[in-house]
Amino acid sequence: MDGPEQVRARLEETGYLVDDGLAIACFLALRLHRPVFCEGDAGVGKTALASALAEALGAPLIRLQCHEGIDASQALYDWDFPRQLLHLRAAEAAGVKDAERLERELYDRRFLVARPLLKALQTQPSVLLVDEIDRADDEFEAFLLEVLSEFQVTIPELGTLRAEVPPVVVLTSNRTREVHDALKRRCLYHWFDHPGFARELAIVRRRLPEVSARLAEQVTALVQALRAEDLLKPPGVAETLDWARALDALGASEVDAELAVATLGSVLKYREDTDRARGLDFAAVLAARGA
Ligand SMILES: Nc1ncnc2c1ncn2[C@@H]1O[C@H](COP(=O)(O)OP(=O)(O)OP(=O)(O)O)[C@@H](O)[C@H]1O
Ligand SMILES: [Mg+2]
């Protein structure tokens, strides 16, 4: 792609709307083959960016979901132990005695199980999503840094495998802990803010064309107002979409204060937040939007 504008246009075609900062980050990631490190609150579109990029590039999305205790055998590769065992038994039954030959056979590529990182190195082009890296531990982070620095891995039994074209890499973090500077240094960083009214409305309209324009506008205004309250978990774009979907499913083409309060469960997921939200003057927010 020629420049940030083209990246923006291609992402928009997939239904994903970006601001200038993110369009530039994505363009540079593609041009310089650098991973994009996406940090921000829940539900602001970090994971969706990777799917949108994959769709825009016509490349498969390969996802590595991080969790506590994740290790190289889950992320990179593993050996298919049951099949190796079967092969061993068959070889024994056939009277094969040559131990060296057996070992060579056991660590043949056909018994290699490629996990997401290896798959991404072997699939060209591809988009690799390393989702929620903050959930993994330090050791895994260091390991990931190594893979992402060289876009190559060494499998002792097989040698070094290198990606001819590095995958496009999107890393996401909810910032439950700080990710080390060494990893960040390899990446382009983008902080995902909650979108402003106009962009969020555009996202709702784009994602949910079936929802009435008026309802979309009202829901967006209400969510923007809720975010200004001091909530434990401010709603993300995901919740705005859920709320609009829920109201639409109830047959509403617009919302009043009473219906908004009755359906708050679509948007706020903590009792304390629901209590606090009741203090918000929903009617006034709607009135400001000409409701
Ligand atoms: N800029 C955007 N354009 C279009 N849709 C968006 C945008 N931002 C978010 N969305 C939509 O909002 C929803 C939530 O996004 P997503 O799951 O990517 O959030 P996230 O930041 O990964 O959240 P979490 O931290 O909880 O994993 C998705 O349905 C996504 O399509
Ligand atoms: Mg996510």
C-alpha cells in the first residue's frame, strides 16, 4: 500500500475505521516490517485491527492467544507424540534395529506440529495476532522477543526455519502489567483511546446498518456520557455495539431514559457501575441530542 490514506481506505472497506495515528502506524508496520503494539482498555478494537488488516491484505489471520503459563510448545511447535509412538511400534514390529535411523525418522517434519508462531513464519503472507501479551509471563515475553527480532526459529532436530517474508504482526495488551521495554522497542506503539462521538457513531452505523440512525446516535451519546462517569470499567466500542444491538432486538428505533436504564446490563458489567450510572441524567443527555 502506498501510504496511510490507502491503508485507511482498505481497512474501512472491511468495516474497520481508523484515525490518522493508527493509519500511520499500520502503514509503517507494513512498510518497515515492524510489529504494531496495541495497548488500550477492553473493547476498543485492538483485536479487531488484526482481523481487519488480514482481510484488507487478503492474508490469513493466525492467532496466538496468550495466557498465564503459555510456553514455546504451545506457541511455536510441538512433536506429535502419539504418532511418533505409533511409528516407533510399527518400526519395531517390522524389525528395524537401527537406532540412529529410527531417531532421524521420529523427528521428521511430518511429526512436527506447527503452533501459531511457526505457522506464521511458514505462511506468506500472513497476519500474526499475539493477543493479550500482558497475560503471559516474563520468560515467554523474552522468547517472543527473540522470534520477532529475527523472524526465524531453530528447531534442534531440524535446523533453522526462516520466514522469507516476515508476517505482519499485531501485539495487543490490556495493560494489566507493563510489557518490557525491550519488546516494545521492536514495535511501533499505538495507544487505543475510546473514540470520540463522531467516530464511534460512524463505527456503529458501519457495523450495524440495520439499527436506526436515531438509535445509533442516542446510544453513542449515552455511552460517551457514561465514560465521563467514574466507572470501574468504562464501556468500550464492543459495549456500544452490544447496547445498540440489544435495543434494536427489542424493536426500539429510539431510546428514552427509562428504556436506557432498563437495558444497562448490555453495557455495564459491574454492580457498582450500574449504581453509579443511575446518577447520570439520561434524559438530559438524550435531550442534548435533540431527543
Ligand atoms: N475502529 C473500529 N472500527 C470498527 N469496529 C470497531 C472499531 N473498534 C472496535 N470495533 C468493534 O468493537 C468490538 C470490540 O473490539 P475488539 O474485540 O477488537 O476490542 P479489544 O480492544 O480487543 O478488547 P479486549 O481488550 O476486551 O480484547 C469488535 O466488534 C470490533 O469490531
Ligand atoms: Mg481483544
